[in-house]
Amino acid sequence: MLSLALAGCHKESSSAAPADDSCFGAQCVEQAEAAMFYKDYDNAREPLTAVCEKNDGFQCFRLAELYQTGRGGPVDLVKAAEVYEKSCANDYPEACERRSDLAREGTGTPQIELEYATKACTGGRPAACTRAAQQLHTGRGVEADVAQAIEMYQSGCKLGDIDGCTGVGDLLFAQSSADAKMRGVNAYINACVGHSAYGCFKAGIAFHDGTGTRRDVARAEQHFAKACEWQNDDACHVAKQLSASGGKPVELELTTKAAELDAGGLQTRDLACRMVAQGEPALAKVVAGVAKGKPSLDSCAKEGAALAVKWEFEDGKLLQAKVVGKAPKPLKECVAYVLRKKAKFSHSGTCSAVLLLGDPDGAAKALAARASAPVDDGRRHVRMSLEDEE
């Protein structure tokens, strides 16, 4: 009997499986948690992979982050995208958002970006709702769909994303129906409650003009004051307008901007005008007025220049004009003189713009130098000698 027992023990020992260091079951979770807690990323990928294969959305997300950031191994954005997709499919909305982000950054198509942003939005990720809305609004890589953009913006707004509130406010306010404008005002108010200066400012305009809501100048002033407190320059300006009016009706002077606008043969960049008239046609009319002196302005900078200029006009008359930043003193004086003598205006306002003058190639080079220069570095953007500099 003893010999049989010994034989049995020997047989059991000889048939035992070799030691296996890989994890299984709950052990994988424990190993993954320990590795991540101690930032032992070199030993985190294997247990995370094992748990992810069991459709654990959270652990898949953590694994995808390692591939994306290159912790515990090389960066592999394609693998990160694949694992984020698996995490998203297993009800982890942040992974859907990350997959959308990767697509927007180049690992995927615009269609994939929108698909996963929409999934993330459905899962309660507010910023993803707004990004999907922006893509649908502009039609970037997908078919533009304003109605769907409004819906996505609204979802983001309801989830607390301020850009979603201002985005849907802008789209609704642009609609012709009274109901849409009313909803737009409510969206601006929600944005204002969320400390958006722009939202407060737009709500103030709505109350002042009685658009989408009952006209209420007192509430308009309250919203303008709040927007001004949060550094909205136009709000500060119109608040002063209303204060100085003594309760009389006021036409608000607001800013319209255009990154690039040409009129009357004059090219401008970064144009901004604050005046009663708004919109691109109003801006074009102002530039055309400045262009009345285009030949003389070109003679001021024959080799070409890109000059930042500010000017103010009232009742059709130029009050002041000056070149901003470093430039030869004679050039500054020449441009200011020409504007005073030649420019024509039909109303009142203040404007700023970069004017492209003189030789087109020289002006283009000066503009490129301005764009590449650090902000407020004092670099010159026209050809000049040191003794010419003011």
C-alpha cells in the first residue's frame, strides 16, 4: 500500500503544469491596480490587456492611455485608437471622447471624429457635444447640418458646457422665427450664469433691442455690467453709452471684425471697427473710405509695409489716426497725414487694421514678418535705418 501511495504521489508531481507567471481572473485586476498605483507602467500593460479583453471599459481606457502617451512602451496611436474604441463600446464615454480627439488630430477621419464625439455626447461628455456641434455647423469633413448642430450644442449646454450655450445661442438667434430667438436669449442667459462674458453681452443686446424677449433696458444694463466685469470691451463701451444717455434711446456701438478684407484696392488684415453700423458691408464701406488715399499711402511706403493703424472718425470727419508700433517716424507722419487729408467717411466709429501698402511683394514680406514675430517684441516690419526709428 505504501508503495502504491508513493507511486501516486510521484505520478501527480510529474504531471503538474509548469509555473505560469501570467495573471488570471481577479489577480489581473489586482496586478493592474498595483502597477498603476505605483506608476510601474512597464508592468502595467500586460495585466491591463488581460482585463481589457474581458470587456472592462475602464481598464481598456487606462491601457489606451499608456499607448497614447508612451508609458510602459512606445507610443502607438493606432493601437491607442483601437483600445479606446473597445473601451467606448464597453460604456466608458471618456474613451469615446478620446477616440474623437485622436481622429481630429490625425489618427482617423472626420467621420470617425464626429461618430465618437456623438457617442461621447450621448454618454454625458459636454465638451464632446460642443465639438460635434462645431463640426456639424462648419461642415468640416462632413456634411454641414445646422439643425443637428443646434441639437448637439443644446446637449452640451444642458450638460454645463458654456461654449455649447453660446454656440446654440448664436445659431438660434440667427434664425428668423421668434421662438428660435427666444430660445437663443435663454441660451445666452444660461451662458451668462456660467460666467461667460460673451453670453452676458449677447443677452444684454437682446434685452436692449427687445429681440427674442421683452425690451428691458435695466436688465440690459445689468448684463452689460457683468460682461464688462469679465473683460468684454464692447460691453464696457455700451455700458458707458447707456449711462451717459440719461435714459434716452441709444444706438449701440458694437465691434465687427474681419480677418481679411479688401475694398477700393486697399488690402487690410485684422480689421475691427466699433460703430453703429455692423457687418461686413459696413466694414467694406469704411475701408473704401480709407482707400480714397491709396496712391498717396503707397507713396509713403514704396518698398512695401504692413502697418498697424488706428483711426477715429465722427460725423464723416477723421478725428485722429496713428500708426501703432515701431516704424520710421517719417512713415508714421506720412500715413497719418494722408488719412487726415484723403480718407472719406459717412458716419462715426473707431477702427484698427493692418494696412498693406506700397510694393505688393514687400508688403507681403512685411506681413509675414509681423505674423512670425513674438507679440510686442518691438521688431520692425518695414525696411528702415536705425536713425529713422522713433
